[in-house]
Amino acid sequence: MKNLKNLAIFILAAAVLSSCGGLNKMVKDSGMVGYQVTPSVLEMHGGEVDVKVDVNYPAKYFNKKAVVTLTPVLRYEGGEKALEPLVLQGEDVTDNNKPISYDGGGNASVSNTFTYEDPMMMSELYFTVSAAIKDKTADLGDVKLADGIIATPLLVMTNPKTILFGNQFKQIVPETYQADIKYVINQAEVRKSEMSKEEIAKLNETLKNTSVNERLDLKGIEISAYASPDGELDLNTKLAEKRKNTADKYLAGELKKGKVEVDESLLSTLSTPEDWDGFKKAMEESSIQDKEMILRVLSMHSDPVVREQEIKNLSAAYEVIAEEILPILRRSKFTVNMEKIGWSDEELKGLWISNPDTLILEELLYTATLVDDNETKLAVYTKATEVSPGCLRAHNNKGKVQYAMGDLEGAATSFAAAKKIKDHDIINNNIGAVALKNGDVSGAKEAFTASMGAGSDVNYNLGIVGIKEGDYKSAVNYFGSEPSYNAALATYLNGDLDGAWRMLANMEMKGGMGYYLRAIIAAKQDKTDVCYENLKLAVENCGDPQWIKGRAVKDLEFAKLFEEPAFKAIVQ
């Protein structure tokens, strides 16, 4: 019994020493383990960071009874983020982890995706490694895997374009007034009953207005005299000519009576012996049951004599033609062509200040385009929504000004009011712009996709979405060939450094971001002097030089230059 007891103690001690020795050896030889990170410098795309770590164990390292846990940890100022661990086991362990051979060694990998946060730009990625053999544990130390995260896509300018509806204001508006004098069959005298008609009285009033209203410019008066197409051509020719003359005489008398002077060059007369076009139009607008058949029969005859006879025959068969159609064709038509002169730009701006209530909708929509400051624009468009609450253009344009002023909540309300009136591509684009400004990328994309008929501005906005989603190829396609900072950024992120540089060279530089992107491109191409030159210009032209400096000093796009005196001189 005593020997058995001693044997048990010996076996237990050997096991303890073996386990401790195994862990100690793994700690001692931990430097033999190989690690490879992909990508070697972490990058943020679409708001996410992907990282893969491959681990290589040499032969005679991994204890057959050990379980090793490798936890990726990203450490940055103010916090750290532990990622999904990799758990491995020796050949004699019966758990469900990947085994590593003691004799032959082995490989393993772990992939993680995590959401990027701004403090992570200056960070360090570690493996925290621990090993265990049964209830014994050992800390194998921290293994540094990578420094920082490149977050160049965050340089995108979130400046989606909103779209303004146009206005229908015209400073010069053509106007036409027409009136008819009707005649008795085969007669050319102007009857008193015709002279006293309301439309003739209005004709005379219109002619007088052209002489006294400085905003009404007479452009011409036409007299067109007709005969109905049921008479003989010779008779109708003479009759139409007589009617033209009596109408001309009547007009001359009215002009003289009203003391309206009209240059002879503005007067024109025309006689039409057979008003076939008028007959067809009157028939088409009539309620005669067989009108289509009648017109079809008449259109078969090009000979005026034959057609006259057919009309006579039809008139006998259809009394309504003789009683309702033909009488309205025996006429002289007066056409007064005018131009109404609207308010000038200066007058409109003056009226907005002195008497805005006199302005109608189109005048308000146009006046808003004449002023530069957004406060006044907003007031004018607000007035337009009050004058015409059902005008989607007024609500949309008001929202565009609110958007430009940074009032996203007000803009959203105005765009929603416009959309309630009518669903329109322009409005959907503008709703998407507000969503994108508020950080709702998916909502913005949905709205932009629903507004593809609104023009190139929608493509620009979808290009911004492409950058934010990490789909740089789509972004490049949406931006097209039109140079812009965002288009150049997308081109760079898509791997075309030379194309991005050319685009920046072909655009007007506003602010410092274009120069900053050029500095990044130059650094990537190892053009150090060009990088420094553009980084200096970025600092000089940026509205907030300290922001540019603070960004550059931790931007891993410049990692190779961090310790260079020339770089430090620019960013410090």
C-alpha cells in the first residue's frame, strides 16, 4: 500500500511538472511564432475595418495538451476594442477548436470586421495570447500586429446637391385677342347687331388699351374674311373680298373713334373664298352623329366644284349643317396681337420691398432668383407658399434655401410638403440630400435612386453615397468626367492615382482639401517634395489650418514622413 501511495504521488508530481514545463517552454519560445496581418496597414472602407491575422507555429512548439487563446485587441486613446478571438488546441485536447500538431506545427487564421470610430485612427492592434493546460494558465504576452488605421474615405465632402424648380415668369408675354363679325348668307354688310356684341365691344376696348397702356405693345392687327364652302368659287371669292373690305372699313372707323393710331405696317388683311378648314373644325367639334363619315366623304374630293355640290347635298340631308355649321363660317375674324410688358428686375425687387402683396406666384418665384442673401430668398419663397399653398415648386424652393442655410429640419418639412402635393424626382433628390446630411446613407440612397430623372446632380449625390459605402468603382461611374474634389477622391480610392491627380489639376481649388488630397497622392508615389508643397498649400488655404495639421500628423497616408523634419515643420 505504501508503495502504491508513493507511486501515485510521483505520477501527480510528474504531471504537474510536465504541465508547468510545457507552458514555460511555450512562453520561452513564443518568439518563434509567426504572425502576418492583412492588410499590413488597416484601412476603413464603408465605415468598416476588415482585418485578417495568420498565425504560424513551428514544429515542436505547440504542447499536445495546451489550449491557446489569441484575442485581437485594438487599443487607442480613450479605449480599446476586443475582437473575436482565435482558440487553438493541442493534439490531445478533445475540445472543438482547431488542433495544431506538436511535431509538424501548423497554421491558423482569424478574420474580423469592426465598425470604425474616429479615435481609432491612431491605434495599435495586438494579439493578447494566453495558454492553458488543464487548470494551469500562462500569459504568453502581447504581440503587436499593426499601427493605426487609414481612413481616407472620411475625407469625402458630404455636400449633396439640391435642385431648384424653375419659374414661368416672362417679362414679355405674347397676348392675342380674337373676335368675329358674322354675315348673312351671300351678304357683306356689317350689321348693327354684330357691332353691339360683347366680343366686338371688348375688341374695341383692347385696341384702346394698346394706345394708353404703356405695358401693352401692339404688334399687329389681322383681318381674315371668309365665305362658307357651299357656294360657287367665283361668287365666294368676290364675297370674301367684300367682307374683308367692310371689316377693314369698320375697324378703321373704330380706331378713329377711339383715337387709336396704328401704323399701317401693323395692319394685314386676307380673304379666303372657301373656308374648308373652318368647316372641318366646326364639324369635328359638333355633335352631328355622322360627322366622321361626312368629313371622310368630303375629303375624297379635291375638286372645289365637286366638293361644293357635296356640301350642298349634305346640307339638304342634314339640316343641322345648314343651320349651325355654315352660318358660323360666314365671317370676318379680327386678331389683335400684343405683347404684355411685365415688371423689370429692378421693379420686382422694389415691389418686394414696398408692396409684396401685389406680386403673383410666378413673379415671386422669379424675384427670389434676383436676390443674393438667403434670408430674403427664404422670405420670398415663404410668401409664395402663402400665395399658392398648392404649388410644389414654392415649397421645394423654400426647402432648398433652408437646406443652404443649414436648417435641415425646416428643409425636410418643406420638401415633405412639396412631396405631399406631388411625387417628383427633384423633390425625392432633395429629400435624399437631407437624409445624407443627417447621416442616413441608406435612406439617402433610396431617395436618390428614386429620382434618377432629375438630372446630373442626382448622379453626383449617388457618387457621394458610393464613397461612403466603399463602392468606389460605382462612385467613379456616377461622378463621371466632371472634375470635382469628391470625384478625384473616388478615383484615388479606386486605385487610379494618376487619374485623380489629373482631375484635381483640371479643377479650381477651393479651400485646402484638394491640396491635401494631392499631398496624399504624392506621398503614395514617393514624391516627397510635391507632397510637402501641397501639404503647405492645404494648411494655407484651409479655413481651419489646425484641423489640417491635426489630421496630417496622425494620417498613416504620411506614415513614412512622420519623423522627417520638413513634415514636422508643416504640421506642428
